[in-house]
Amino acid sequence: MHPLRLRLLLVLVLALFPAAAWSLARPRFPVPHPRTLPGLGANGVGDYEYETRYFRQRLDHFSFPGVGDEDEAAAFFQQRYLVGRRGGWAGPGGPIFFYCGNEGDIAWFAANSGLVWEAAPRFAALVVFAEHRYYGESMPFGSKAKAYNDSKSMAYLTAEQALADFAVLLTDLKKNLSAEASPVVLFGGSYGGMLAAWMRLKYPHIAVGALASSAPILQFEDIVPSTIFYDLVSDDFRRESLSCFLTIKDSWKVLYDQGNEQDGLLKLSKTFHLCQTLKTSDDLSDWLSSAYSYLAMVDYPIPSEFLMPLPANPIKEVCRNMDSQPEGASTLERIYAGVNVYYNYTGTVGCFDLNDDPHGMGGWDWQACTEMVMPMSYSEDRSMYPPYKFDYASYAEGCIKSYGVRPRPHWITTEFGGHNITMVLEKFGSNIIFFNGLLDPWSGGGVLKNISESVIAIVAPLGAHHIDLRPATPEDPDWLVSLRESELKIISGWLSDYYGARGPLFQPVAVKGSSAS
Amino acid sequence: MHPLRLRLLLVLVLALFPAAAWSLARPRFPVPHPRTLPGLGANGVGDYEYETRYFRQRLDHFSFPGVGDEDEAAAFFQQRYLVGRRGGWAGPGGPIFFYCGNEGDIAWFAANSGLVWEAAPRFAALVVFAEHRYYGESMPFGSKAKAYNDSKSMAYLTAEQALADFAVLLTDLKKNLSAEASPVVLFGGSYGGMLAAWMRLKYPHIAVGALASSAPILQFEDIVPSTIFYDLVSDDFRRESLSCFLTIKDSWKVLYDQGNEQDGLLKLSKTFHLCQTLKTSDDLSDWLSSAYSYLAMVDYPIPSEFLMPLPANPIKEVCRNMDSQPEGASTLERIYAGVNVYYNYTGTVGCFDLNDDPHGMGGWDWQACTEMVMPMSYSEDRSMYPPYKFDYASYAEGCIKSYGVRPRPHWITTEFGGHNITMVLEKFGSNIIFFNGLLDPWSGGGVLKNISESVIAIVAPLGAHHIDLRPATPEDPDWLVSLRESELKIISGWLSDYYGARGPLFQPVAVKGSSAS
């Protein structure tokens, strides 16, 4: 369950929509539940060889504890990182491909970021995947229970501290490998892509460039319209089927009306094959809204097991199921038929447990309640959701109630910028690729236009959330194969620039399929 | 007195030089003792009109306190800043000239940074001088006594926190002035120059460029030779007079030999007109070494009252005094005659109180013991000091003993870079001027060569510590007038670029003396 969202709903949204208490979904990036880690080696999830290592990392890079406090276990934690030499590293001086871990288990990101592994042998690059603090095994204070204990223990879960972790780790790693001269190329998807872009901007002395995939670095304050995320989700559905879009748009009122009837929650629970009877209609609308958001993020043209086992073009499949119900089917029966594709594509689920939120309450909720304040609204016409306007005061109240912490909504743009990004970066910074797939609702907060000759936007009209990073499969469409090659060609250029007169240490980028490993 | 330095001396340097315990001076940037603030309006110290304001600043930008802790006074402090509209500001959209305060009272930096004030009217710029946390009136915890209480209270005195202060202050200030579109130009001298350069690199969205004057951003780790600072001090003396240089070089052994004799310390105290009898020879050698370092920093071609009232070309004067003593004068009598120019140019001091260290123990010592670890050695031949090799272990031991804090010698280069700066920044970053005067020993850690078309080094062979920033005087040599014009012309270019098609809001840079105010 998701207490913050629930409380927000109960307190605020009810006030706005007294007739129908609409769910204010705060979308998260797609990160799997630890228990549902997809099987490796299947459907574009790679099984790569690496060594698991740990680095003694400072909990707070930006203050100096007294020597007495410094010895306490609390001042340091073990950061996990994975090191792979797929196809052999060129050795000291050879490139290092560094994945900036995001909000989850790093092994999962490693398994799902095939591009890094598949490209490495062609550049004779060392591969490093670094886990983000407070996720996976990289827990301060020795355990997740202790790390997530209260606002005091959570205080150091920030992007700035995570970037400093990466900087310190890379500096130490290069020294230990006598690889001070090795150029580092950063990779990251989603929040990890934001970190990769910010890392290149803040630590140009540590990395020569960054591939920031599906990184919504502009999804803050008023830089992009707060409605854009859910508008894009809605567009994805309308694109497949107008009737599907309209069914969903109509469904919210039907759902809440039914929920308000006598035995309405019981009826809803039966319609949706829930294991337990619903406590509120919000629980259901939240569950549905989550499915739509994630479906939009992973609307890949090939089957995937990124979050859930899903067919190719899953939204098309969802809509087909909704639309193909018998003529007399009710709106909610159609909805059920649709989301069943998402939550139960394998057909093995007997009933759905809404309490078993596969994305769990975790660090990201806390991050969203501190610095990662991404305003989200529902527009009236373009979206398939009931109108809702983001209200910061309510948002803050929810955070204070749930986590005892007050968000700082202006901090990310103060620290990392975002407003007028073209003007700011056109003569500043270099060597960043911003990839976005336009089906991905997070593309609304992404950089979609070239900023300069070397701060480049690559846009895939038919791509979804960081599809470029996913392991290659034989079914990959040509545009995907070709855009990956374009990215590697640009990265190759950064490395050539770096090596300059020394000549490339790595093999030239080969054409499709001719990996040099 | 300077406990850290003393302890370092007693513990370590004695071990290295058993015969003569040489002072290992850790040079500081020139900052005056609060009680000896020079009179305004005299000898190149300006008396500029401004309003004093305070901004509620967060003590720790990089963690999130719980809401309970947040309300405590300890989580915030009042940062002082000065706002001037000399000659009139163009208003919202017009430029803002922002001085990045360094380790001292901001009013003193305002009085001594005439260039900012004198240039402002020509650009119709608003002038802001922001005080650095833990200095002047900008004290966390309500008072200097509480702020400087222990390593816990000092923990947030870091350059990263100070830069974040500037970023938050500027963002808020621009919003309050409806001046979000105003381009900000950063200024700073010495440590303030380091902050200005780093601020442009880390916060390009907040400032369009930086004039970093005498900013030794390379004085870390092994980027420049650790002997360079004292070699340059020595060069300044040898340049004026070889015999002066040799007298100083010989004096240390004489001083310590005499100090070791019976009644030697008493004799030394008399020779040097000290108010109290010396407790150790180190106190004296330290006092002398300080004078030489500061003399080299402020070896200006015009009279100044930057640290002490001094004549033009003070080293020339010191050496003339040493060399012109009667033939039978002893080495130490000559030394006394020399440093008397520095410590008593006005001739009003009856005796010298070595305990009254005019530069006091303060925040900078703490900063030097945490992140600002600048290794300093004495070379054998080029320097006029006894050979000494920087020893990090001893340095750290001194810091732990004095402040209970362990330095992080690799942190500054990890956070801000420095190694291979040309390669790193030639295609990254823009709009920074690094000014250095080659007489200034801090120029050894400065950027002395152009990095790119817009990351530019301006070098004045006859200039000393941030002479460009000092208020203009009628005696200024032509090269100084002309280099200031060059700097303003470059800044004018940044602003033109920024305003682009809108056309400049400000008056073109005028020729010497024709200020538009």
C-alpha cells in the first residue's frame, strides 16, 4: 500500500472532487519489486558476468564530522558496485563505462541495461554499475530497517550525495586500477539518466560524456506543463484506440459511483477479481492508474519482462482486449479486461492483491517528498483522467504527515538548473546525449531538441522508456538498431576526441551485429 | 597566536630539523584582523554606498532535516549581503554583479574590491556582495562563539555549502526583484575567486560568467609543485636584491642558533623590539615568515592599506632597508630593519606583540584542516627558506589535535577537479577569466594559460594578489588600467552574448576614466 498517496487522496482530492474522489497518482519510474525480479536471460533481460564489490562510502560528503564521530559506523556505509570485463578491458587508459545506479537494486539495472554490456567489447571498455545509496544492498546504518527508520536516518538520501558517491568511487577506482587516464562514459536511464546528465555537468573532470536515457530533468517547477505526463499516457491510449481512451475516461465516474453504492466496494472487488474486498474506491483507481502509467512507460514494440511479462505493444493489446469485449460488457468489465493484460499477461494470477503493491513504498517516495518534487496535474480535455491541478501546499502537507519532512520544491532547479536550458548550455557543457522515446510519458520532461553540437537530443517517435539501453533482441525494429548505433558513434567520437593524437585504443564502431567481442 | 601552526612546529618540524626547528608556515590568504580594518577612502580602499540585508539561509543544503528539527534555530542562519545601486541599476533584466564573499568580513571585501563598484555604472549593474558563512556577521547558531564551538558546530563550513548559499540567495533575490532574466556576473578574489570560478562551473544556470582573480584552484594535491608558493615569495625578494634574499636565507640558522643560547630568546626579543620575551624561536620565525608571505601577496606598485599601511613596491622598500644598514650590522638587525617596513611602516608601533596575531585563528584554519589542504614545502635552492617537505600524516595529526577533525586531502579535486584542467575544460564550460599577478605567490596555483576561447587567463607580470579588483587610484600604472579594461571588455562580451538579439541594455565599455555614472 502507498500511505502517502492514500493520505493525499483522503485529505485533499476528496475536497476537490467531492462527488468522485479521484486518485492523484504520483507516477514513479519503473522499478521492480524485489520479489518479482524478472528471470535473467529472457525477453531482453541480460545475464552478464560481473564481480560484486563494495566501497566504503561517506554518508555525508558535504560536512565534516569530528574525528570521534567519524569512527562510528554511522558515518560510512558500504556501497555495492558491479565490475565486468565483458570481452576484455583495454587496461589502464582504456575506457570505463559507468552506469549511474538509480532507485533500485543495481543487479536489476545491470540485467536490463544491455546496451552498456553489448557496447563495451567494441570499445574494450571496463563496465561498472554503481548502486545508488539507500537502495539494494547499499544501505547506510547497516540495514534497510535502520536506514529507513526515520527522517534523521533518511536525511542523506539525495541526488547530490549520490553524485558525490559516484565521483569518489570513480576517483578511487581509477587510482586503484592505475587508470587515472581512462576516460569515463556515463550511462543512466530514467532517474539514473538524470544522474548521468547532472554528473557530466557537475563533474566534467571525472567523465568525458554521458548518455542520459529518458531522463526527465525538466519535470520540475514550471519548466514543462504539469499536465504533460498524464497527457502523454492518454495520448498513447488514444493513439491505439479512441474507444479505449474514452472507456478509460468514462470509467472513473462509473467506478466511484459504484463504490459509493451499497455493497459497491464488494461488487467492484468481484469485477476486478481482487483477493480482498476494497476498503476505498481510491485503492482501485490507484491500481488502475498505475497500470496505465507503467504501460505507457514500457510500451515497447517487442515483448519484454521489464516490469511485468508483457507482449509487444502492450497498450495495443490492452485496448484490443477492452474493445473486443461483447457488446453488452460494462465499462468496468472492459477496464478489467484491459488491465488484465498488464497485471496478468501470463494468466497465472488467480486474484489480485492490491496490498501487494509490486513497487512498494520505498526510497523514491521519500525522494519525491524532499527534492524530487515533480508537479503532476490531469488536464481536462487531452487526458483520460478527471481534471486535477497540482497543489503544492497539499503535497507538502502529505509529505510532512507521512515522512516528517518538508519538500524543497525549488532546490533541484537551483542546484541543477533546467529553466532556459538551451540558453544556459548552448555555450556551456558538452558531450551529453539525451535519448527520449516519445511514447514514454517521461519524455514530456526530457530534452527533446539539440542544445549544441555536442549536447544532443535523440528522439524515437515509436520508442518508450529508455528502450535504447535495453538488451538487443532479434526482434528489435530497424529504427532501434540504428539509433543505438548512432549513440555509440557519438560516444566513439567523445573517446576519439579524448585520446586525440594518441589514436583510438579501441576498435572502431562496427556495423550492426558485428560486435568485436 | 596560532595554536595549530605551533603544535605542528613543536611536534613535527623539530623532528625534521633537530638542529634548527624551522617554522612550517601554512600561508593564508590576506584577510585583515577585524580590529585593524583599514580606514575607508584611503589609498585605494573605497567607501561605497550599499544597503545591508540578511537572508535566512539553510545550514545544510545537502541533507533534509525532519520537520521537527527544521524549526530549530540551528537549521538556519542569517547570511549578510550588501546591495548597491551605484549609478543606478537598469532594473529587472539588467545585469547583477555578484561578489562571492571569502573568509572575512564582507564589508572589507566590498571596500577593497573597487573594480566591481567602478564598473557597475557602466553596465547599469546591480552590485551584490554576499558574505561567506561562518565569517563576519554570517554566523550559524547565532554567534561566533557558538558557531566556532567545536567540530560539530563547524561541520558546515565548506566551499560547497557556501556555493549553495550563493545559488539559493541569487535565485531568491532575482525572484524578489522580478529579475529572473538578469544575467549574473560573478566576481571574487583569492579564495573568493576560487568560489567564483567554481560557481560558474557548477551553477552555469545561475551566472553567465566569472572573474576569478588570483584564485589558486590548482594548489591542491600534486597539481602544482608544493614548493611553488614559497619559491615565488623568494623570487620576489631575489628580484629586488640578491643580498636581501641571501640575508633572509642565512637568517633562520642564525635565529635558531641564537635562540638556543643562554638568554638567547631574551636577546632575540630585544633585537626585534618585542613587547614580551619569546617563548620559542618558532614564534619569531613564524612572525617573520608571515611578513614575507604577505609582503609578496601585496607587493603592489602603489601605496596600499590592504593589510597594513604600506608603501608602493613594499618588498623593494624592505630590501632597501635591510641592505642599507651600516656595514657592521648583524644579520638579525638587518632582518629587523626589513620587517619593520611591514609591521610598522607608519612608525607608530613601540613594540611588537607576537601574541596579537593580526590575522587571528579563524575559520580558514579550520577550512585548511578539512577540505582546503594545500600542500606547502620549502625547496632547497630556489627558496630563501630551509628545506622542508610537506608531510600529510603530520599535517593530519596537527588537525586532529587542534580541531578534532581529519582533513580530506583528495576531496577538492574530486569535487571541483584541477588535474588536466585544460583538457577537461577546453570543450566544457565558458566565460571565466582567471586573473593572476605573477608577483603574487598564489599565482603558482593559478590558471596561467588560456584554456579555450572563453576560459581565459590574464597574467600581469608586475601584478600582485588580485590587484585588478582593487579600487582604481590616480597612481595606477598603465598596464593595470589597461588590463582592467580588457577584463571589462570580456565581461561586456558575455553580456552582449546573453542579451543577444535584444541588444545591450548597458552602455558600451568606455575608455579609461570616462565612467558613465
